[in-house]
Amino acid sequence: MERRSFLRASVLGGTAAAFTGSLWQGAALAAPAQNAPSPYGPLQPADANGVHLPAGFTSQVVARSGQAVPGTAYRWHSAPDGGACFADGTGWIYVSNSETISLLGGGASMIRFDAAGRVTGASRLLSGTNINCAGGKTPWNTWLSCEETDLGRVWETYPFGGRAVARPAMGRFTHEAAAADPVRRAIYLTEDKGDGCFYRFVPSTWGDLSSGTLQVMVAGSATSGTFTWTNVPDPDGFPIATRSQVSGAKRFDGGEGCYYADDTVWFTTKGDNRVWQVNLASGTYELAYDDDLVSPGTAPLKGVDNVTGSTAGDLYVAEDGGSMQICMITPDDKVSVFLRINGQGSSEITGPAFNPAGNRLYFSSQRGTSGDRLGTGGITYCVTGPFRA
């Protein structure tokens, strides 16, 4: 049986096994997203920045690695990666990580915008850290910058003022992304390892990440089913890695982006090109996307990486490699291409984030046209247009 057919049968079989009796009657799982035309229509020819967009959308270059952010004296960091936007009066702040080693910068930076989207300032938030890949925004307006190293830490940074602080209680492992859940008062964390896990951190006091309990998802090997959380005995991760401490911890092939909204957390796994959907109210998980389960035709989304959501409930998933695209997954489980960047096949798209009004999408090409592995050619963009509300 070819792999696509085998996986489709496995998903359906796993769903049936996981949901039996009354539970199956009330909580049947949705199918992974399938190909469909974009709600914004087809991509137009590339603009002056080499970006293909739907009609009505425009792009601009906001910053380039190693060059002063226009209107400021601050030089934008190399290898821009995960990012987020914060409301700042009538304007906003865009925060971006630097996925480089500390000798080349590392850490995170920010750009401040006024209500018209004009740059009013830029500065460094975090320095001296290593391979800050992704992270997540907290409800109390801090940015969690995550180190993607074997004993990586989560650093809490302060876009509105304050010194960055390491949060070792959140575990030391190959961190990728984080997403805050204000309902259950927990932070979800992904791990970029081929046998990585999915975690949550429950602070002792919500809003204070200095202490709390690190837990790992425990579930079967199927692509859907129920799950529980189990405490990680030693969050320090040495000498035994956090992912190896709990029997039955569910394995994921290279955890990447993570996003929370409406009692649901989505995260991506780049090793198998999947988007996972964790339904927190029902305690179940399922596939929201799998490139081997897409029909008809060829799956548009490869190398799934950073993810964010819009006010319309659409997920925007960036590609690491693939065709240098950001793709959309709509609430009715349809997947399509939103944008594509020309001439940057040795780069990856990172840091997608909407401004507070939801009418501007920020993101970066980590290595730009140069393809330099140090990320010295990174480019940060903004796309403006009639996003669905």
C-alpha cells in the first residue's frame, strides 16, 4: 500500500480506536485539511520585493540584517526567527528572535511602530544567548525567547522595559516555541528533536514564571486520541533529558511553531510535515494537516514551521524550505497558499505575526537572497491588505 493510502487508513483507524461508545458520539474528529482555492484568490506576479501576493495586498521591507532599521540607528539582528506583535498605545511593537550563537548576537530585538505603521524606534531585548529560534507572547505582555540547544532555556523578555530573565523552571531542553493559555493558566512548549515531546508549564502563580510544574503529554502512538499530562521529575534535563524521564510520553518528529486560541493549541512538526491540533476542553488531539493526507493533487505546504492565527480563525503556517511560502488553513479545514517569495530557495520563512488590528502581517526570510547560514542576509517584511476579519 502506498504511504499516502496507508496513512489515511491509519488516521481513520486511530480515530475509531480512540473514540468509542458515548465519547465517539459526542467528539468525532475532523479530517486533516484538504486542498482548496485560496479565499483571497490566486497569487499575482511577484512585486518589486519578489513577493507573490493575492490581489489587493502589498509588501514592504521593514528591516535587513546588519543594516540600520530605517529611521533608527539600530542594526537589525542576523537570522531573524520567531516573532510576535504587542499593542503599544495606538501603535504596536514587533519582536523578533535571532537564531545565531551569542558571539554573533543571538537573543531578540524589537521594532516600534506608530498607528500608521511607521517605524518610530528599534532596540535590543536580549543578548548573549544561543540559537533563539521561536518563542511566544504572554498575556502580561512579555516575550518568551526560546533557545534551541540541548540544554536550552526560556528567557522572559520585556518589550515595555525591564531586564530579560532566564526561566529554568520551564525546563532545559531543545526549546522551540511557546503558547500561553489564560484559561488553564499554562504555557505550552514544543521541542525540536526527532523524538521530541510536547510540554506544558503550569506556573505556581499565573503571571510569574519563576516557579511551577513542567509536565509532558502522555498518549498513545496514534495520530488522534486522548491524552494526559504527567510531571517531569527533573526539569533541569541533566543528566537525563526531559523527554526521556516519563514513560509513555508521546513523541513528535521535530516540534516547531505553537499557537493558542479558543481552548485549542496548534503546533507543527517539521520532520513529518504535520500540524497537530490539541483540543484542551475535551482532552483530545488530532491532525489538522498532514502533507501525505492531502487531496486532490499535490500538498501545498512543506517544511511546516512557525505558525500564527488571524482574527478570522485562519492559521498561517510558514515554510522552512518547501517553496518559501506562507500557507493558510481555514476553520473549515481547507489549505491554500497565501504568499510566496521568489529567489530565496536557501532561506526559510519565520516569525509570522499580525499587528493588533489584524491588517498587517509581519514575517522574515531568515537568510534572504544570500542563503548565508549565519543569516546575515535576513529580511523582515510587512504585508498589508484586506485580511479576513
